[in-house]
Amino acid sequence: MSDVSPSAARVACLALDTLEARRIADVLAESLDPEAVVVSTFEASDGCWPLTLHFREPPDEANIRELVALAAGTAHADALTFETLAPTDWVKTSLEGLKPVDAGRFVVFGAHDRTRIAVNRVGIEIEAGLAFGTGHHGSTRGCLLALERIVKGRRPARGALDIGTGTGVLAIAAAKSLRKPVLATDIDLRAVRTARDNARLNRVAGLIEITRAANLGVRRIRMRAPFALVLANILLAPLRQLAGPMTRLVAPGGHIVLSGLLRAQETAVLGAYLPHGLALARRVPLEGWVTLVLTRRTRRRL
Ligand code: SAH
């Protein structure tokens, strides 16, 4: 997802109502390669639900139109618009017209809504810049809902690790709700800078350390392990590769929250993680994406 979004050059959009948008988003998400296209839908300020496809490479527009015709009918296929966005500003631009995102007690918002957030919510203000994570994506929202359930249960005694922090949205949510130190990493230096700015903006810079890391073997991560909670919203392929090293970073009884997965990919990711002594605790399906909460067993099963 991340690989796709900040550098996305081509975007296709449709304006729909809620149910239609969710149904069509599910069909498209399952038909398209998640490494190449991100399908998203969210409520815009006019009450409409734009459905957007972000392409990593310029798509074959006729093919995409055909697929939309199959999923949504020819009227929608004809209404589909393609545009090329400057890679520097699409996330920012899209935030400006968007409503705050509710995810349980969390609410993710842009600066324009700062004065409208109820005081009893955990507010996360995001300036997206060049990073992914405005909260509008089903995978981010799924992680926030999973985090809320974890915090409502027994409050973790140790800190958290957020792998692929993007804007820092999950790290900020974890720091604000756990009141424990959070280590956040990203492979993309632009995301690291954006996340640092957002941590300051949300007054949790003292709790969050953000570092660039391409793998989980780096000293900073090893020194801070074991974590009570690991969050990783980064797509199937890297998640599968990281199964062993990620499990070793979690304290027994601790949780791993995995997202960035299409529902059809759930079995593959469980196949990679469960053999490492993890149990599936919860799943949060949202808009064609699924977030999985795994718990590290206190003792390995023989
Ligand atoms: N955590 C945010 C952002 C998710 S986008 C949210 O939930 O909204 C995924 C982010 O992961 C991107 O910023 C991308 O640069 C980063 N990423 C992708 N693969 C990674 C890897 N193997 N290790 C660390 N970060 C990775």
C-alpha cells in the first residue's frame, strides 16, 4: 500500500453512495493486484462516497473501465475519471476535503477540523505530507479499532512497535492510549520525517522514537524488545517475510496487529504466522481489507 500511495501517479475516481461504494470496492480489491493498485473509499464532506483507485504504474484504462463495468455496471464505468496527480500533494489535497475519521474512541482529523473534535475522543491530527496514513483507509481504521480493543482489555505493561509508520498515525494512537514508549519505523525517509512532525503536532514526541529501518534486525529495535504490542500495516508480501523476526520481538502474551491485507490473503498470512506460536485473537474486516490480531502464546504448543 505504502509503496503505492505516496508515489501514485494515476488515480481513477467514482462518486457513489455508501453501500454501493463498499460493495464495488470489495469486488475491485479482490480482482486487482494489491501490490499495484490500492482501492479506497471514504465519506467526503458532501456525504458522497468517492471510490478511488491509486495505481503504482499507469494503468491500462480500457481494462480498468471493463473491470468497473463488470463490478458496477456500464454507467459507472463510463463515469470513471482518470487523472494524474503530482506525487507531492495528493495525500494532502485529499485530506482537505475529508471528514474526520472515527475509529472507536479514536478520531483522525486534519488541521481544518481541529476545533471540532469532542474532548472525550482521542484525537490524532495528521498532516499527511508525503506519507500514507490519513486514517481513511480500511486497513488503518482496522488497526485503530484493534488497538482500541487491546487497550480496553488488560493495559499492556510494555511499549509498542509500529512497523511501517507512514504518517505516524498508529504510533500516535498507541502512545496516546497506552501512555507507554512507542518505537516507530519506516523504510521511507519521507515518512519518518512526516511522522516526527506529526508526533510533535500531537504532543507525544517524548513518547515516540521514529527511525528509518529496512528490516527488524536493527539494533534500535532489538534493544527495545520485547514489545507488548507490534503494529504492522504493510501488505502481504513483507508481512509474510517478517513473520519469524516479528514474533521474536513480541513478549509472551503480547499482541501483533497485522493489516494491509485483502480478505482473500488472510489464510496466507495466518499460514505464515501461526506456526511461530501465535493464536488468532480477533479479525476486523473493513471495506475489503482485514486486520488480524494475533496473540503470542505464553508457552509453545508441543
Ligand atoms: N501505519 C500507517 C501507514 C501504513 S502505509 C497506517 O496504518 O496508515 C505502509 C508504510 O509502511 C509506508 O509508509 C511504507 O513506506 C512502509 N513500509 C513498507 N514496507 C516496509 C517494511 N518492510 N519495513 C518498514 N516499513 C515498511
